[in-house]
Amino acid sequence: MASVCADDRKTGRMPLLVLATLGVVYGDIGTSPLYTIRECFGAMTGLPLREDTILGILSLIFWALMVVVTIKYILLILRADNRGEGGVLALMALALRQPGIVNGKRKAIIIVGLLGTSLFYGDGVITPAISVLGAVEGLKVYQPALEPYVIVISIAILLALFIAQRSGTHKVGVAFGPVMCVWFVVLGILGLISVAQSPQVLEAINPLHAVTFFISYKWQGFAAVGAVLLAVTGAEALYADMGHFGRKPIQVAWLGFVLPALVLNYFGQGALLLRDPSAIANPFFLLVPEWGQYPLLILSVLAAIIASQAVISGAFSLTRQAIQLGYLPRMSVRHTSESEIGQVYVPAVNWALMLAVIVVVIGFGESSDLASAYGIAVTAEMVLTSFLAIIVFGDAQMGQLRHLRIALSFLILIDVVLFASTILKVTDGGWFTLMIGACLLTIMLTWKRGREVLTERVYKDSVPIRQFVTSLREKSVTRVKNTAVFMTSNPDVTPSALLHNLKHNQVLHERVVFMTVLTETVPRVNRKQKLIIHDYGKGFYGVIASFGFMERPSVPHVLKLCAAHDLEFEMMQTSFFLSRETLVPSQRTDLAPWQERLFIALSHFALSATRFFGLPPGRVVEMGTQIEV
């Protein structure tokens, strides 16, 4: 995702920032008109195509956009920022810092945050598939003979999209905003023309139509809510991308541009159905006159690609945060822009998503079938986000926002109703996103617990650093020239790599540095607060470097910062010592047998500390040891 530094936000470049948000933030929710109205009258709901049902569905969509997106996210949730960053992990980190969070409540908050993260990956699989399929299916409307090629064309587009990820979004990002700007203008114009022909459709703004609809159709109406929520999928992106663009541009873009365009288009499709019920086959593509059919098809495909790009980039960003917070194994994270910290590429996630998306396209075949799998993860994320936000808004330090807690407590009831309506989709494909979420949650909890157990075993018989330095007698150990940096996760105890080196080689460098890299529960750490340096005497130093969960931990960068503290390093005279643990199962009960096997398997795929911390490979020495988990 494209990110924007704070300085840019202060220079009055609001129009450019608003344009950028159109290209990244609103891609997902902006392509919902491709399939939402059609699914509201699909086989699952069984609703008849009559004026009362059309107005009832439009009323539900309108008020869903107003209450769920506008009031909840745009006006309320965006106020809960973690030093400018948004998203479920940022919100989880913010909630964990609130006063009065004891162990039981802390665990619950972590589970909620990780579950929301896991469900986002489910969205990351479904969104590209349903967006691209929904767009390409326009071929069936204009050229029925091409229907057999819809899946093939969709897969080709998706393959090209995922292969292009390695180049970085910055190379194509400049085109995203203008394309989506054209997309929303076209949505609004097509809807306005249709509404002008059947202005009675505007009666749907009256919420009584939604109420009457529920009274008349009861369980059918409840099932229809599961399709209506397709209109608000992508709302989580508004919050997740706040750190990249800021609150104000997101709010301005929604209220001044996106919301009016979406409402006009949905009402335009409803007006078309009032005139011609047979248009339910694909009311979006049938809105356009014959001369504009293929231009609309091309524009729809471009919009679907952009919507997919936003979710894929979001998965990369979320993965980086999870790695930094210790919930996923270290992976290769490539920064694709020298100036924008938010633009990253995670190869392992990219190829895993690509395979999953292609399997979904082949397995489900049509966007209508995919719509059944869509929604459960979205509504569950909404409930979890509201839960965490209520905790944050209840903080005494945010007293001016405490009244928002009451509003969110009411809105979470709406989220629960929406989630309940999607439960009906579980057997029709909804199980797929739940399965993805469950798998990811299991992996994250297992990796976190496994690392805790591993740390306990590594440091069980460790020696405190100060005790080691005090007991060291200079004449008993040979000191050699240059500097040795020992990487350790515990800044208080002597690293096992040093003890192994001393035991087998019986030498120490004239200057020994214990380096600990910590990840804080804030997006970025101020430069002045990044380093803590201890001088233990006898040539021993301790360096604790803190990074935010949105930052890339770089040891060479830390060494440069040390110069300001009178601790200078010459890279060609510095060696880095790492402990390399070989994990073997044990008979202990800290981890269940299946967790042991999973943790050991995950550790094999973890990126080496050398690459993760940016260490120069030619200057690294690894000391191996076997550890039971």
C-alpha cells in the first residue's frame, strides 16, 4: 500500500491524498455494486422481484452504508488511532496498553486481535476472486458465447496481478487514484440516469421501507441481510489504511465522493429492476447503453484489479506487523520503495495467496457462489473491531472520547445481527473463510507459545551478564582484537553463543556487545528513544534497540546510531555471533504433541536472523545447539 509521511499531510496536499485514498482504500467497497443487488435476490433469499422488496433492499443498503460505514467507521472508529496507525493489530496493541488490563483480560484481547487478523487473510483470498470474477462475468451479459472462458480469463488476470507484486505498488500506484476516480464518476452517472427515469426509487431512503420489509418477509428478510452486507465489505480497509493516508483524507473521500456514487448506483440498479425485472440477471452491466458496454467491462476489470491489489498489499502489511509482534515466523519482507515505508512485498504470502485464490476461482466457478463464502469473515471482523474499540474508548486518558463507547456499544449489536445473518452461509461456502481463519489463528498462537517455551528452555540455566562480567578474570581468558556482537533476545543474561564460544575457543574479543532488538506495541519508535546502552566495564557493552511494529529491524542501522553515544563500529572489524537452535520433540507437557510438531515445522520455514536483521553474511558466526521443546 502506498504510505504518506506526516509532513506531506501538513503541506495542504489534501486533493492528492484524497485521490490516493480512492485508489487504495476504496477499491474493495467500490466494486461491491458489481454483485450486491443481484445476490440480494439470489437463490438463498428467494425474494420475489416486486416494488416493496426492491425498495426494502435499497433501504437496507442505504442505511447499512450510513450506519455501519459512515457513523461507525468514518466518524467513530477512525478516532481510535495507535499513533496514527489503524487496523486490528494496531488496535489490539492500543487496547493492551490501557490501565487495568490483567492477565485474563489481556489474553482475551490478544485472542480477539489475532482472530481479527486471521479473518483478514480469509478476505484476502475471497476479495480478489469475487472482484475479478464479478467483473469478467460481464462477458456473459454482452457475449454469452464467451461464458466458458470466464474462469480462464479471470485466472490469467489474477496470475498477472500476483506476479506483478514483486515490482512494488509504487510503480503502478500513481494510476490507481485516477482510475478509481473515473470508476466512481461512472457509477454515479449510470445510477443518476436510471434514477431520473424512475424517481420513485428515492422513497427507499425512508427507513420505514426496511422495517416493513422485515415485518413482511421475516426469515427471508433476515437471509437478505447476509447479501446486503456485501455492500459494506471493505469497510475495515478504511481503518486499516489510516496510517498510510491519515484520517481526514479518508473521511473527505467517503463523504464527498464515494458514498454519493455508491448510493446513486445502487438506487439506479433498483430503478432498472422496477422498470425491467428481467435485468436481475446482472443489473450492474445492464445499466449501461449498448455503446458503453465494453468500455464499462474494461473499467470494471481495472477496478477489480485495484480492489484486489488493496487487499493483497494489506495482507503484506499485516504480515509484517504480525512478524514484528512475534506471532508469525520471520519471513523475507522486501521494501519496494526507498521513500515509502508502507510499501512492502512478502514473497511467501504472495504465492500462498495466489494459489489459494486460484483454487477458489476454480472451485466456486461463479461470483454468486463466492458471495456465499463472503461476509462471515467481514462481519466477524466488524464485531471484533468494535469490541477492541470499546476498550480503548473506555480509557480515562481518552475521556473526551468516552461518550463514543456508548455509541459503539449500540453499534456492536448491529454488527452481531449482521454476523448472525451470515451464519446461514456457512454450509454454502462460508466454511471456507472460517477454515482459513482457524488455521491462521492456530499457527499464530502456536508460534507465539512455542517461542515462549523455547526462550524459557534457552535461558533456564543462564548467567546474568553483570555476574559474568564481574567473575571474569582478564588473565584467565585470551582477548583478541576487534568487536564481537552477540545477538540475544534477553538483555539481562549472558547469551549461550558467547558461553559456547568461550568454552570451545577459549577466547573473547577485546570489545563484546550484547545486542537485543525489541519490538514495541507502537507503530514507530522515536529516534531519541530507540537506543539504550549499558557499559558493563572490561570492554563489555549492552545495546537495546527498540523498533515499532511497522518498522524494519536493521542492526547495521542500530550500529550507526550507536556512534552518537560514543560507541562506534567498523563493519569489517565486527563479527556477529548467533545461536542456531535445532529443535527436537520432548516428553514434557508445555506444548501438546501436535503443537510441538507444528512449531518445529514452522521453525524450518523461518527466515534466518542474518537476513531478518540485515546482518552482513560474511561477518556472521553461528553457534549450534539442540533444544527440546
